[in-house]
Amino acid sequence: MFSASPDDDRRAILHLDVRLHPDDRDLTGPEWAEVAHRLARAAGIEIPGKGHGCRWIAVQAQPRRLDLIAKLIHLDGAWHAPPADVLRRLAAEARRIEQDLQLIPVPAAASARADSRLAQTASAQLASVLAQLADEQAGALTVVRKLVEHVAYLIASPPGSDTAHRLELIARRLHTIQQDLDATADHLVQPRASTFPCTVQRPVHRTL
């Protein structure tokens, strides 16, 4: 899950919740440190060789559990954008960690439920971005389209201006794109039939 700003527009905090299976062995301090750094790299908040990335910490407030928390706003005020496939990367790294540290693998059904949950979260994020772009009142494409329409109107004299005609065609295409994006956003958030409940039993949970 994600923790967003009061306007629900940007995600400033990344929280990864990692828990061991009840039958897993206890990990040593260095092993927990390895888990934290590997997941931080998979999430894109730690980049080898880059000294000014995101600020993050990993803590163990409870036994057999690790909480990794990162701030996605750099010291200069710039926002950090996680990789587009961050959910898939985290899930894949969790599977590799299980194998490398000889932990109990997630059962196939639980893994499928986790993948389903991750896919739903990614779809909801993309739907939000597409809806913002396509918004007819203040979306970025609306602003561009209205500017194009305004310029086309200003240079439409004399009648038949080739440039004005091209701008009108561009405006129409932008409007079509907006409609397509809006329809796609609606499709992404439609409930999907699934044979698995939308709960994740163990692996790496991303809480933002």
C-alpha cells in the first residue's frame, strides 16, 4: 500500500515490510543487512556508485521482521521516481533471497496471490497517472491541446492557412488520445475475476 500526500497525488515514503516464514531459521545480522541492501537496490532507492540517492534506513523493531523506509524526496527537493516495474523487481528479488539464504519458498498459491496483489497495485497507479493526464479540466494534455487550438485560431487568417490546418489536426489527435487514456484508466481499475483472494501471506510487502 502507499502513503500519499494529503491530495493523494505523490508518494513521498517507501516502506518495505519483510517477514520470515514461521518455519524459517533466524537470520544473522549480516544476513538481514544483505536483505535490506538487495531490496533497496531492487526498489531503485540504492544505486551502486551513486552517492546522492534516496535517504533510507532498515530497522528491526520486531523479531524476524525487517522494515525498510526510504524518503523519495532528495535533499535538493527533487522527487525520486521508482522503476516502473518496481513491484515485479521486488517480488523477483524476494524469490532470489529465499533461494540464496536457503529460506522456505513461498508456496505457488501464495506467490500467485502476491503477484495478483502487485499487479492490481501497479494497475491502480498507472490508472491514476493516465486519469490525471487525460483530465479535461486541468490535465497536461488538455493544457497542450487548448494551447494548440488557440494558436490555430490566431493564425487562421487568411482562410486555408496550412499551418493552422495542421494545428487543428494535432488538436483533434490529442483529444482522441485523451479519450483513449481515459478509457484505459477506467479499464485498469475495473474489478477482475481471480481464483485467488487478494491477500499476501508473506514475502516482501511494499507499503508506500
